[in-house]
Amino acid sequence: MGKIINELDNDPYQKIILKTETDIVCDNCPNNESGKCTSDDKADRYDTKVLNACGLNEGDELTYKEFIETVRVKIIEAGIRKDICGDCTWNDICANQSVFT
């Protein structure tokens, strides 16, 4: 996940498509078994809460910069990140990302 964030940071105007299914972000997750998330309930909960909090929908296409700005305002600055995904295995990556500040 850190590698993908770094790549996107280097090209913030790259278009991304929002998905709630296993994608490249999930490639190295220990819960990804042959493209299927073994903790679907948790991942689905995170995805749904992020989309709802940001006013976005699955399939929306926007730049990484637009997405990060939306997350920063609607989740980080609103103080709800821990409520949405604080129990995530990768919590420390997001908690320490300067991209959100």
C-alpha cells in the first residue's frame, strides 16, 4: 500500500476509479487469497463508510489529488478516520501519511 501511495503522490493528477472489490491496493494484503478478500466484511465496511463519508460512489472516477483532498476534508479534518478504519491492519500507514495534512 505504501508503494502505491508513493506512486500516486508522484503523479497526483492520475485518474483513479473507486472500487469496493479487491484491486491493486489489496495485492500484498495477507487477507488477499487469489484475488478474494478473506475479511470481506471488514473491507466492505471500510469502503462503504469512506464512500458515504466522502459523498462518493463505487465506480466514480477522479484524480488522486481530488480523492485525497476529499478524504482530508470529509474524514481526516472531520476527525472520523479512526471511527471508519482504526482497526485496520494498515492503520499506521494512514495515520502517519503526510499526504492528508
